Amino acid sequence: MADPYLLLRDALRQLSLEPEAQRKALPGTVVTDELALDLNNAVQSIQHAKDEAGFALPAEIVSAVVSLNETLSAPPNTDLWERGALDRHPAWAQARTIARQLLPLIPQRG
């Protein structure tokens, strides 16, 4: 496995952007959905990296990433997914802050 944390770094990088930059980075998509799906895929890749290649992040980082993923796993009928949610919903603001804190803690390679 060349870089077991690539998906995680990419997901956190996108989450760390301001809303307008997120929209520019993900044109033609429902940005909130794409951000949440990318993070969820990254969480799955963490487990795969551990199970398949023996790479493991410190438990506190994994816990923070999983918690962030759970925050962005709200049911589809909540205001987290409304059109303007990136700009005004506190969960998206918190996600940007957490992503900025976590991003430098993710190794560049396993």
C-alpha cells in the first residue's frame, strides 16, 4: 500500500476549506453529500490500512476522525443537508475546525 492515509488527508483537506472553496473544489456535486461521503470512505480506509497492511494511526486520532464522521452522518431530512448549510450550520463550521486540527497529524506515508 503506497500511501494508506491518502484518502483521509484528501477528505480532511476538502473539509478544512471555507465553503466557497469547497464548492469550487467539488463542482457539479451536492457538496455536503460529497464531503460526508469522502470522509466516510476515508474512515473505512483507516480500518483497511490497519487490517491489510498493519498501518495504524494513534487511537486518539482515529477516535477524533470517527467522531467527526459521525457528526456528518445525520439523517437526510435534517438541516445539515440544506443548500446553505455549508455557510451557516454549526456542524460544518465545527467540521472545518476539526479537519484543520487533524490534517497535520496524519502521516504522509504509512
